[in-house]
Amino acid sequence: MFLIRNQVHHLSVYPHLTSVWRDAYRRPGKPSYWRVSVSCQTPLGQRMSIAGHSTQPALRPDPEETMRSELSGHTWKFPTKDLARILSAKTRKQESPPYRSGVIDQLEHYEIALDNLESELDISTRHLESLKLSVGEYPSKRESYGALTEFLNAAVHTVVDQSPGSILTPLHFHTWDKPVNDKVEHTAPLQPNLVGVFQESSLNKVYWGRPRDSDGVTIKLPVEVKDNWMELVTQAAADARSMFSTSPLRIHSVVLGFNHKTGHARFLVFHRGGLTASDPLPLLTPAGRGDFLRLLFSIFTWKTPGDAGFPIWYNDTEMSLPAVEMLGLPSLSVKFNSLLHKSTCIRGCAPHVYSLQHGVASSNTIPPASETSRTQGPSKESGDAIEASYIIDSHAQSHGVNQSDVHRLSPSPRVQAKDTPYVMKFSWGQSRGTGGFLVEPNLLHSCGGMFGVPKHVYTFIVHHMEHYPSTNHHLLPPPGHADHAYWSELLTVEKEEPEYRSLLCYVVASAGHSLEDASSLECLMRAILHAHIAYYNMCLNDYQHRDLSIGNILMVDEAIECRPFGISSPNKTQSKILKLCQALKVDKHCYGFVIDGDMAVDWRVYFQQGDITAKSGTSEFMSDRLRKYSRKQDIHSPIDDYESFYYVAQWACVFHKLSVEDSPHDPDELQELCMGLSGHYAIRGYATRIITTLNGTEKDRFGVWVAKAGPFFREWDRSLFLLRDKWKSIVELKGHNKETFRQCADLGLLSFLRLAQKHKHLFIDNI
């Protein structure tokens, strides 16, 4: 499969591919047509931008492709009463056990507000029926807008009368059906058919995020109208993606759907495990309207943003960190300096990484347990009013949060220097392994502070409000009940197991900036070298990262001191590794780091699981083998991760701003190279083939960086091909197990170090 890259033809030999190449172009993170297991991550991050004012061309993602990639096998439907109780405001029962990581949070542990409002719901239902409104079947969607808008507003008015204090009281629906005034960057503006907003008068501008104009309003509840559910859910998923993009820590995004051909409505609830929908609600019948009103009533029980699934300890600029009694850390408020990485997926880990303006500072003395304060909300002066709340409670017994879920990940976190740069990462982790545990906290506990792995302060399970962990568990069928809840009619694909996810926060030492911002090619290559050591350190501790991407490999301009790289009791291969590291001046001063462990596996339990064939990663940087084949016998091995380094390095060279500036003669050639690396794996192969044919003299066509690194990439490509052959022989002899994977990690690092030694002029001047 590597032969396609080792041919020597130039793309100009295939002029017909240019249009195909452009059609295949997509920014990183747009999922492959087939589904990986899967991070669905966006390595460069995407932001909301004003429609029509983006500096990048608006690229239209294929909605069907997004649907298949993110929702396929993960679409669920619940009976009306069950979904209404799930959406309702709720409080954890005092007698309920504390939530623990790896445990499915059960709805039975909560008091459901809707359970005590049956009489009010009955009054609202009778009131709505007295209005004699119904929504029928319509030949076209536009013919349904008037009646549907009237019905929705009437339903809202009947519910408002019986639900005082709801945060949705001002909700009013309008026909819209034109572009929204902001959008997810690199996508076309969406145009929901109807919008629910907090304004009754006619609309001028609507936004997914905060309005940029005084005459703009934020969409609270979009409505999509189609004549088939497949297309409708596809469009609703795009709406949900926009809502997640503006509020990435929210638990769910709700969209209303109406099939104008059948007259049926559905509540569509998107979350980090996919989609959970209501059963169809026939608005032509009293029973259907009653069921619709029950679901509407459930969301009108929301009296705080926390009830609606929003974190009430966060206001876009400030956030409260928890008081952790066991670590002697008081609660404190931190400000964000910048957003380092953002994912715009619906289903997946959806990592978001922020740099902290003031770092993490604690007292010079550890306060007694009785004096450890509870986490308070950020100052109201910096943004919207934020009520005091908890992320995690410092008193485990009295407040229902177990302190064992706070992972001590640095040797001595008693005092953290105020000037030390820190990074905060949020990620919707999925339990992995036979014990249902989360791998990433354990990886960071074992590897934090090693060469190339950022030092870790602590990890905690996020609670978006008091005693209420941020999970998607209630929106998924309980274990053993997935067959009955699967919405099989939506997509003709096999059901997959539900992805029970919890929102985790990690506070780590800053790991620098993107490889794309390297000051020189030599500095970039040195960072890639050090990142190889970081990955290998994880493997030495039995962890495999499985998602090496441009967003997960960072660099610094000034070296950060780490624990010196070393191997205890090295074998023959490892002795060669240590000797080469010494020649390449790998000591304790590190310039390249591997971050994140969302997709990591623990080899100590991984091979004991029934199925080890799941693949993961960010598609643009996954190996050809993993992207091309989905065969069960193909296992995600360290060889695939070493190949990801190869694609990350190419990406950083091609997308680096200096590459553009140094290519004045024909920038279109470099742009097409960018398109190729962003495209389908076969198109990526053509782009890589061009790079590997360069001999260092083509700077006028592709820039200095790409041309200068061409011979190195050619040899790197060949070494990976030989490494893959060697790995196949090992597997045929010994099979897939921890020992063979460790051997694979040894051989992969040794292969790259030999290449780096041969081309050490590329890695830094003083090597």
C-alpha cells in the first residue's frame, strides 16, 4: 500500500485529478466516510465566525458523510415518558451513593421535577386542546411553517402558565429559513426552518452564539422540517454541531424535528454518545399533542442553566477550579488566556484545551480539611451572572463526590508557582478496559513529567451543578437494553455498543504551541524527535496513545526540563536506542511534547478484552492501512502510530506560514499540496508522493521547508515500509500481545532515531 507513494510521477501527469483533489479537500477533523472508533477530532480547531467574514473559504461538509461518521450505529429512541423524565430538571437524592468513574450514573438516583407536576401538565394539555390547533400533513415544508409556528407558540404559552420561574419563559418561535449570521468556521452558514428565541417581535439577525449586534438574538431551540427523517436528522445534526461549538461543555443540544409529509414531530437530543430521539409524535391526534406537550413541559422545568445541562461555574472567560482536600488545594478562579485546541464533533471526546492566564496557584501552607473551601463560581463582573456551585466537593461524605476520582498526578502539588504556565483540558472520556476505567488519568499519573509528557497537577470528574456529574449516561439505554432502544430505521447499519462518557478536566503544565508555528525547520524536526521519545515513554509504561495528530503534538521555543530519558535494564534494541539518543543530545531538555490520552489503551488489560480491533485517531494523520481497511483482523499497532508522526511532520511543513511566504512564484501548487494532505487517503498518497520526490531545489514551487525536507521524507517513507514488513513477520510468529507491541515500539523508535542521526543537520544546528 506504500507503493503508490513511492512512484515518481508528478501530479501534472494526472491533470484530471486536480478537480477531484479540490472536491476531496476538507479541513482536519471532518470525519472519514467510514467510521473510526473514534475521536472525530479537529486538530486545528474550528471557531464560530461571522457569516461572510471568514478569512478561509467556506467549505461545505458532506452532511451524509457527517451523519454516517458520527451518528451511524449510535442513534437511539426512547418512549415519550422516559425521555421527558431524562430531560427534566433533577436533583440527586441524599441517600444515593456518590458517583464514581467507570460506573453508569442511574436515573433512579435523582428526584425528577416532572414527576411532581402531573396536575400542571394536565391543565396545560386541556388548555392546548381547547384551542383546537393541530398540525396536519403538507405537500411541501413551506406550507407547514405557519401552522407549525402557531402551534409551537400556543404550546409554549400553555406551558409557561404552569411552570413559573423557567429559564425558557421568554421562548417564542419564528419562521426563519434563511442563513444564520454566524457559523462554524470553514462551513457554509446553516438556515434552520424555524427558530425559538427570547424575542417575540420580528427578527433581524439570529446567531448560534452571542449576538454581535444589538439587533441580534441567540437561537435557543432550532426546528427543522423535512419529508424524511434521514435528511431531517442530518440537518438537525449540523444545528447541534453549531450549538456545541458555541457551548462546548454543555451536556446536550436539543433540536425539534417535524416531518411535514406524515405530520409527526420528534425531540432530537444530540450528545457526546450520538443521538437520542423521542418516538414519533403525531400532532394530528390528541395523544400525539399530549406527548409533545409532556416533552416541552420537561424542558420548561429548567430553572437554572445547570438544569439545562450547562456548566454554571463557567462564563467563557473565567472558571472555578475545585478545592481538593486530599491535595491541599483550595478552590480558586482562573482566567483563560487563549483557546489552544477545539473539536467541533457531536459524538466523541470533543477535547477543548485552554491556556490559563495566571496558572494554578495554591497557598504556601496546606489548610486543614475543615478550612478547605468549596468551589465557588467566577466573579459576576467578568461576564454573565454565574451562581456559586461545585465542580467537585471537598467533603466527599457530605456532598456525594468520591475523592478517589481526583487523581494526584504530580509528585508534590502542595505549591504551584504563580508564574508557571498551565493548560486546562476538558474531554468527554469513555470508559475502556475490563474494569470500565478511564485510561487517560492513569496514563498521566504514570507518565506525567517524563521526557516529552507534560507535568500533571490533577484530574477530576466535572460536575456541571451540585451533586450532578456531567455525563451522557441518562441519554443512553442501560447496559443490556441497547437492542430495544436502537433506532434501526434511520440508518441501515449495525448497532454499536453505547458510548457512556463523562466530562473530565485535566490541569497540566503548558506544553507549548502548534508545530505549524515553529521558527525553523530544524526546530520543528527536533520537536518531532522529542515527541517520538514521549510516545515511547508511554509505551514503556504499557500505554499506547493511538491519536498522534497536529493537535496532540506540541513544541516549545525554550526547553522545558523533564526527567531525563532512560530505560531500566535495556535489552539489545533498547541499548541501541539509548546510544542514538545520546548522539542526538536527548537529555532532560525537551522541546517536543505529546499531549492527550483520549484514545489511549492500557496494554495490561487491552489484550484481555474480547475485541481489540477498534481503530482510533484523527483521520488526516492515521496510517494508510487504518484508513483504507476496516477488516476485523487489522489491529491498531504502534507501527500505525509511528506512521502518524510521518503525516504530522509533513502537515507541519506544508501548512507552515513560512511555506506560503517562501513560495511566491506559484502558490497554487502549494495550496494543492495542502488540499491533498487534507483529503481522502488515496489523494493524500499523491500529495505525499510529490513530497518524497523533492530533492531540495524546488523552493520556488513549494517553499523552502517542503523542498529541503523532501529527501528526508523519502527515506522516512521507505523506513516505515520496511518496518511494516518486519512487524508482519513478528505478528505471524508471536501474535498480538503486550510483548509484541512493546517490541514494535522498540523497533519503531530505533528506526526513526537511525534516520534522524543520518539527517541530523535537519534536526538542529548544534547536534
